[in-house]
Amino acid sequence: MTRGDPAVVNALAAHRPVIAFDNAGVGRSTGETPDNVAAMARDAVDFINLLGLTEVDLLGFSLGGFIAQQIAAEHGPLVRKLILAGTAPRGGEEHLLAVLQEAFSDTDAPDPRLPLFFTKSSDSRSSGLEFLKRTKMRKDDRDTDSGSAVTDPQAKAVITWCATPDPEHAILRAIRQPTLVVSGSHDTMLPADNAYVMFKALSNAQLVLYPDSGHGALFQHHELFVSQVRTFLEA
């Protein structure tokens, strides 16, 4: 997964085996990108099983957090601990299309991820520019840019997940694993209220909210995030 942040992935990998992968149809992976979370979760579980792994820790960011919730709820023995960053429960609040439209119309931004993942403050924007530099560090074997064959079904999966009512929080109630919930204070895509909802509904959760940060809070506060993840996983 070359479109991630090496400041997060490499730092975690310095202390434990880390497998960062592109699900079906994404990046350099073959196949067709599903348009629903359940199918994405099945593909991820198939991948884990093919590796011969019987227990894993899952870190799910954004849409990946939906997938991680589905896996943890349906395959309890497979998941030891769970980290949900910048994500939402089923039936949660999202503003994907409006925020995407605004970000892609921002002609002053060098990359749409800057307004999507970071706030407008000078500190957050500066962190965002450093993040963009890090994502370009790898020169060889980079993922291909995602086209509509990937982004359209992913957007449908996000919207459908959040538009599906789950008033009893059945998915979250089924998750018994220790869970670290992380969000940025000003996440415009999947607002931080989602993090508090997950924290309350989960049976064994910790909640971390980072200040002056958006959807990419784990990238803006990468050193603190890695430190807290390591402490959580090693406890």
C-alpha cells in the first residue's frame, strides 16, 4: 500500500510485523472493487486466511474502519485488538459527497487530500503539506492512481453503510475485542461525533480525539498516534 503514510506504517513496522494491503481492485491488486462493506470484509478475511494467519490486530482508517468493524463482529477469534481511526459506525454521520465536491473545487490546494484531511489552520495545513511530501517518498512499485472504477463503488459503500440504520448498534455490540477509537476534532467527512457513538456502544473501548485536526488526524499527529497505538497493542 504505497498511498499510505510511511510515518505511520514504517514506525509501526519497526516494532511488529505490519501487512498493509490493497483490497480487491485497489492499487496494484487485481479484481473488481465491491460497492459494499460486507463484500470488502469477505475479501479481506480471505486474504488473511490465505496468509495462514489465525489471529491479527486490525487498523482500519475511514472506509477501512467500516471493514474492520464488520470483520471483528463476524470473525471474533480472528481479531485480537482493533484500532478504528477517522471512521463511523453503521448508520453514522457522513458528509462525503459535499466535502469531496468542495475539496476538488479548491484550486488553491496542491492535492485534494489537503482540505479533506486537514483543517484550515496554519499548523494543520503545514502538517498536511508534510504528509503530502511523505506520500511521494516511495519512487518504485507505487500504487496506480484510483479511477472511477475504484472511487465510485467505494463512495457507494461509504454512503450505504452510513445510510443503513442500526439503532441498536448491532455491529458494535458484537465487537468484544479491546478497541482504540481515534478521531480528529474537525473531521468534515466522518465527524467526530461518530467516534463518541462508537466509544459508548463498544464494550471495551478507549477514545482519543486530536485537536485542530481533520479526517487525517492520524497523519497530522503521527508520532503521538503511533505511540498510543503501540501502548494499546502491547498492553
